Amino acid sequence: LHKAIRRQRQMCIRDRIKGESGQVVINNPEASFEGIVISDKDNANVETTPNTERNATDYTVNAKTAYVQMLDGSYGYRLQFDAADDNTLKRYSQVKISLNGVTLTKEAAERYTLSGLTAANIVSQTPGTASDLIRKEKSIGQLTDEDIYTYVSLREVEFALPDGSYTNVNEGYFGTANHTSCVPRTLYDKDGNTISMLIN
């Protein structure tokens, strides 16, 4: 019963935006959600790094971003903190996040971002391990919008290499100005479905 009530409260947060996209500020001292951190704050490939000028890239966005999925793995949120020091979320830890004063943004395809977070929004954080995750294993064709920002293992995929050897960056950009934020690498599965993996 408690899990059902908790899930209903969490769904109400997402339901604040009725259209396909939109933004709303949550002004409710009791608003919060619980989940498991699936991102690694020390990984340099957590978030795309936007170009701020023609030859400049903002790498700080990566350190300020985290991904948290619901305890049952049903869906997840992208969290964007005001500063890198505010993002103290450790991978696999179970967290409770206060949403009072936080901005909820919905983009097309059910992408939900919570922004304006500070360290004060982290109500609690309990260390965990990979075994605490609800494991989802799917083929590319089985992915749905609800899988966005959740931990999913893809079945029977491999890199598509049209020519040359594999590197996880575009070698054409080595030694040049910082004008590229990410490079897509294509994965495909035995059914012929494809998906891009973005590499910072």
C-alpha cells in the first residue's frame, strides 16, 4: 500500500504538465520523490556539453547533472543542479529529493528534467550497490518513452563500423578547438534496429 501511495504521489509531480511539453515551478514544501541514482558524477560522459560560443564548450553542465530512476525502475528524471559542488549524488544510492522551489520541465517523448536543485534539496542519501537496481533488459525495438533516464541493458547489440577501426571519439577533432560537444556512435541489434550512443 505504501509503495502504491508513493508512486501515486510521484506521478502527480509529472502530471503537473498536461501538454506534450511545458515547464512549471513546484511550490510545495511537502513535494518530494525517492529513487536510485543511476549516473556516476565522476564520469565525463553523463550529459552533452553545450557550445557556448563558436569555439567554446561548457563542460560544467556534465558535473551538474544526475539521473535518478524510481525505486521500481518504471521511469526516471534528469536532475540539474545549480553548481557542480551541489551534486553529491553517488551512483546506486537511494535518495529522497525535495522538490520545493524546483523547476519541472517536460520535453517531447516524456523527457522530464528537474532543475534549480541545490545540495539542500537532497533530503537523504543511503549508499547502495548495483544489485539494488531493478534490472530491465530489452532489445532496441522494445524501448519506450518510460525507459528514458532509467537503467536498461540492451540485448545483443554491437557497434556499426562502416569503415576503419573503432575509437570512441571522432579522430578528426583531435588537437582542434573545442567546437564539438559530442559524437554519435551507432549501435545496432540482430533485428536491424539502431540507436545512437553520444560520446562527449
